Amino acid sequence: MFEQNQWWGYRHTSGSLQAKRYWGPLDIQEAQESPFCAAVVGPFWASDREDALKKVELMTSVHERRTI
């Protein structure tokens, strides 16, 4: 079984996806306040950055809300 860490991510207004390790609520708060983040998701569990990016893509494409 793979070790998992908590991650969070966002879809940039340009459409690019970002996945980052989650260390605390301030990470997400700053992204939520940014005019450049179209959608912010997390924290969630993922095994690595690639896995986290897949989850960010799924969660930000399925939901239209700014924060999930």
C-alpha cells in the first residue's frame, strides 16, 4: 500500500492545474482569496503529485463552485 499525504489544489483562471501538499488552512485560504484561482479543492488524500493532479482535475471539472 502506498503512503498517502494530504494535498490541495486549484484550477487557475488560465485553465492550468496546480497540486500542492497541504500543511494547514492558510494554504487554501490564500488561494480562495486570489482572483487567479477559478476553483479550489482540498484537502484530500493522494499517494503522490501525479495522483493529486488527477484528483484536482476531476474535482474542479465536476464542480463549478469556487471552493469545494
